[in-house]
Amino acid sequence: MAKQRISYVPLDKMDARMRAEMERCQREGTPRPESSAVRAHVPACFWFFAESWNNIFRNGILDHAIKELCRLYVSRSVQCEYCGNQRSVKATTSGALIEDQVMDLLNFEKSTRYNDRQKAALAYAEAITWHLPTDDAFWDRLHRNFNEPELVELGCMIGLTLGQQSWLRLLNIEHHEVL
């Protein structure tokens, strides 16, 4: 096993509010407590991510299951096993995300497991992740499936996810090491 690159801040070194957020992470599945315990070295980083994640991934205006599909697409794309092996409890318990869908993520356009709206969201995630050129047909497809506020929220969530997962992949952290 590879050596972990940045340590976890121990729970007893966190204030009560941070510990409560760590417990929420444990309960809800994303983000995992381990990545939050790394961010806790800098409280501003811890709270920036926690509040952003709460506002645009867990809540927000767009269907959570679509955001979870895009989060998983990014994790498969950047080969972040840590992120790819976690699931949002909210998406899985609602029945909106099934594991069979996860298997086809990197081949989503040819898959019969996704509807048009899901495929459009995944195409957006693909374009952001891989810096793909887009044209009028791409944007027409997105606008047929999403309004502009939904596109803003989804784009911000994908960008936040891409940055964090690209970084976390380097840290060699594991699940169930914190809480």
C-alpha cells in the first residue's frame, strides 16, 4: 500500500462544529470524513469545501442523482478510486442511482442505461473533465435538458469535483480510517 501523503487532523483537535460536519460526512457518504480530515489542516479550506458541497451538491436546484452521476463520471475519468468507491447515501437510498448505471459511465453515449437528460449531463461532465471543444449542437442539447441556473450549478459542481478528486487521488487516503 502506498504511503499517505498528508495526515488527518485528529477529531480531538477539531472544534465541535467541525466534528459535527465530520459526523455528517460519515452519515451521508460524501464527502468521506478522511478527505475532510485532511482539509481540516486549514479551517478555511475545510469550510470552503463543506459549504460549497452542501450548497451545490447535496442541495441546490438540480436533481441530486444527476449530480451524483456526474461526480462518479469525474472519479472514473481521473481514476480516483477513493472518490469512485464512495456513494451519496441520498442518491442511492432514493433509488435514483443504481449500480448498473455506474458500470456504463465511461461509455454513456452508447449506453441504454441513461435517459437523454442524464446523457446530456454526462456530456457536460465529459467536456469539462477532458477540456473538449463544444459547438452549438452541444449547447442546444444542454439547453433542451436544463435551464441556465441548472447548468451553472452543475458546471460549478463538476469543476469543484474535478479539482478535489484530482488532488485526493494523489494523497493515498483510504476509506474508514476516520470515524
